[in-house]
Amino acid sequence: MCDYSLHGVASRPARVGDRLKSTSFRNSITRGFAAVDEPGVAVCLMPGTELAFDQNVECEAAFRFLPSRKITHRVARFRQVNMDNPATHHDALEFPGGQIVLVTQLREGQTATVLQLPATARPEPERRAASEREEALIGPAW
């Protein structure tokens, strides 16, 4: 997904193998991810997407005069938080230790690779057709 304040930015869904960069977008207060070779296009992640960062992740400090926070992990799973509040940022990363960081808090310029997209359930008609194909090949289930 792309956070609510990125709806005015050109976007596309993430693909396995995408090289992403944490960035700010024109006319938006939200940070997000853009493909390294498409800096003006937001790459939208689905909850469950797994990322591997090139280096340990850094987050902006709450106050500009403080140093950035370092997270001692390079892998994260994308998720959404605060869904009950429509006027706040939802896009976040969850790290192996359970720490959750909003994407908009990431220091700009960090690069990551999309390792895996979440599994999605097949729509019912597609599931039925697959089941019928399997039954034709191996016979009916007991």
C-alpha cells in the first residue's frame, strides 16, 4: 500500500527483486519507497512484503539536533499500523526483534531489495477451476 499522503504521487506495486530507496516525494509530507531507477514513482508495498536493506536501518531522530537512531537489523516485513485512525501514517516496517518503525521516519537514501511478496488467496472461481483440473488428473478426492 502507499500511505494516505502519497495518493497524489505516481505509484506502482512492488515486484520481487525491486531495488528501492527511501525517499521524500514532491508535494508530499510523507516518505516512502521509490525504485532506484524511477525516483519520482512511489513503490507501494503490500502487508507481508519482505525487504532486505543494504545496511543497518537508520531512522530520523525525533528532534533534528539529535543523531539518527540505528536499528541493528537489515531485514524487515512491511505492515500497516494505526488503521483505526485515517488521518495518520499507516505504512511501517517490523524488524525481527518486534520493533516497528513508520516508513516516513526512515532516513532518506537507504536502499533495499524486495525479497518476497505476500501470498495472496486465489479468488473462488480460480480455486474451483484449479480443483477441477486436479480432479481430472488424479481422480476425485475420497
